[in-house]
Amino acid sequence: MKIKRSEAEVQRAVCKYLAVYYGHSFGRVNNTGSYRHDLKQYIPVPYSLKGFADLIVFTAGRTVFLELKSTIGKQTPEQKLFQKMCESKLAKREYYVIRSVAELAEKANL
């Protein structure tokens, strides 16, 4: 039986693994923006690229982009486009869709 995890749970577990257990340098990206209670909506972050990966990991000469998803989460069209940009012959960057710490270790070798 597969364990169901929300995207927030996956994000917390992956960040903890990268920071505490493995010591990688990484950054978390907030593309959602800030919630304005008075307007009851999110205000986008200026100059942010729609579809940008959730985490960027710098390790051993590698730059790895991670898109974190729940057990059943799917990439948006913008996220798929960003993945293509990362994996293009020009950029030559690693990009992975990750749903668990185990998948991170397996796919990205982190």
C-alpha cells in the first residue's frame, strides 16, 4: 500500500533530509506569492518565473532542480516547460519530479 503524502509533507521531509542528514546547500523557491487577507487572494511575486522548480540544490559541481509533488500531484504546463528548459542541450541541468525522500535518493542520487 502506497502512503499518501501532501506536497507540504514531501517538501518538509526533503528539506530536512538535504539540510540535516546530507548537508547539501539548497534554496526553496516561493512562486505562490503572498496572501492578502484584505483581497482574499495571492499576490504574485514580481519577476518570478511561473513553473520554476520548488528547490535548487548545489552539490559536487551539480545544479539540481527539484519539483516536489504529493503522491498524486501532477506538473502544470508551466512546470513542464521549465523542465524542458532545464534539460535542454543549452542549459544541461538536472531536473526531477520528487514525491518522497526515497525517490530523491534513487532518481537524483542525493
